[in-house]
Amino acid sequence: LERFISGYVSKCVPGHDRDMIHCALAFCSKNASIENAVRKITGSDVAKGVGQRTDVHFMHQHRFCGGLIETLNYYDTVERLEERTSREKVGQLLRNIGVNPASVLGFDRMFPSPSVKHTYAADLRNIGVNPASVLGFDRMFPSPSVKHTYAAGPGGKKHNTDASTKLLSYLNTPELIGNLTRHYAGDYLLFGLPAPTWAIKAYEGSEPSYNGPATVQDMSRGE
């Protein structure tokens, strides 16, 4: 669900990426409403081969890598990456195959640690430079509490969509949440992931019962 909203905000909401053609390809409009986007991706047009099948931003994750629904058991490592854990997990994966993360070009930029950001900020201040004045500093060294922006073209458009803070402002009805969960249920079930707590709360209209992946099945059946 989070990935869908991130893609929707990035490709369909003005003021973010310039390549809104992805929104038109997936949902037949460069500024499709969230209701129309969910309707299009979960409706008959998808079954007929329109939209989601041709745009990776909204494609089921189980269709990646040659069809993970058939090949997942051949992988040695499958990890869920989140902002607070991605640096440690990716670093460990590299070490497992004999690669020092420090030798990977851009590793600290893609997976910055708080200490790295603090060190660079201190070095800049020591020479009289305010880190906030350095173009791209927060993009290269984002803090967990402050989502970063950077210039993606004229006017400095936002690229990071900060979708996690916008989920319920877009998926604001049980119908939208249920329909989208039904559409992506295969991904949750394949990877053994529970439905997001916020989605369960909104769908049930009360405190969730923590049933793990079974809750995804219930929501996808519309129970």
C-alpha cells in the first residue's frame, strides 16, 4: 500500500517528478484522482492489459525478477528494507558475499547513518559553512525526522514523496483500503507480511486485532 501511494504521489501529483507520463500510462490521465487510480488498477482494465502491467511503479512485487511467486525459494536472502534498518541489512548482505560496504561507491549516500551525517555537518561548521546552505546535503544525508527534497529540474521539485505521512489522507475510506489491499494481497502473502496496522484500523474502524498475514486475507475478501 505504501509503495502504491509513493508512486501515485510521485507520478500523479503536480509538484513532484516531471515524468507524469507514468500516471497517464497507468491510469489514462496525468493527474488522475486517487479514486480513479485505485479503480483503474483494481478494475477490469488491468485484466485486459492496460496500465499496471506496463508500468513498474505500480506492478505487483511478486512479478519482479522473473516472477518471484515461482522463484522466491531460490534466493538466499530476502529482506524487508525500511529507513531505520536498511543500512544495517544491506551492509550485512554485502559482508556476507565478501564486499566491504565502504568500498561501494555511494553506499553512505544511499544508506546514511546518523553518525555519518553528524560528522560531515561538524566538518562543514568547522570551516564556517552552514550544512543547510550546501545544495543536496539533506538528500545525501537525510535524517529520519526530516524528509529531504532536492532539485529534480527547474523550480526544485520534490522527489521524496514522504508517502508514509500521507497514507490516510489519500486512502481515506475503507473501500479504497480494502480494494487496494485485495489487489496487492499476493505480495503480502508471498512475503509473509501482515497488513499495515494503520490500514487495519481504518478498514475496521476500530483497534486492530493482530492476526498477521491472515488479516490480509480477510481484508482481501472484503470481510
